[in-house]
Amino acid sequence: MKTVLELRKCLETLGGYNIERTGLTGDRLVVLILLITIAYTSSIVMGEEIKQKGVTCYVGRVKEAGRRERRHSAFYIGSRGKDWLKSVDFYADIVDELMKLSPEKKIYYARGKKAVTLIRYTS
């Protein structure tokens, strides 16, 4: 229920999708809202899967000990997960070169590679 309220808030706010400014009505407005809903749902599902696999810390900041509410929603984690995978691919050669300079960090690199594999299978 909370994600429906988050989507509604996002649709209504100026920081959201600015649907009012599109000037769309009727069927075209329905198609636009349907498209946004599909994209939003896709990101939420991916975010939930990333959380279940326990690799959220690679995509975004995790909840701190003194914080009452979670830092990021499933939508945020899902949409950032896709961006994170793109950056991993883009910087792969540079990271490989840097790993040659710090072989003692290979265990952390291996953990990151495992996270990449897990996240890649969610998308």
C-alpha cells in the first residue's frame, strides 16, 4: 500500500513526472500513466529482489543504526541497480588495472563481482 501512495505522490508533485504539464487527456493520458506505472513497478520488483539477495549495500546506502526509517525505497534501489550495472561495465577495464596495484583487495573485488552477478540476474 505504501508504494501506491509513493507513486501517487510522485505523480502529483512538481518533482515527479509533471503530468499536469503534458496537457494530455483521455486515452493518451491513460497510456502515459500506464507506462509510468509499468516502469515504476519494474523498478520496485528489481529493488525488492536486490534487497532479498542482500546486496543493497552495493547499490545505495543502507539503513544506519540510529535511523528510524529506511534510507531508500525499493524503487530507488531498483532504478539505481540498473545504473550501477552500467557503471560497473563502463569502468571494468580501469578497475582491473587498479586491482593489479592492490592484490590484497581481491577478496573485496570478488564480493563486488558476486553482487554484480546477483543483480544482473534480477534485471
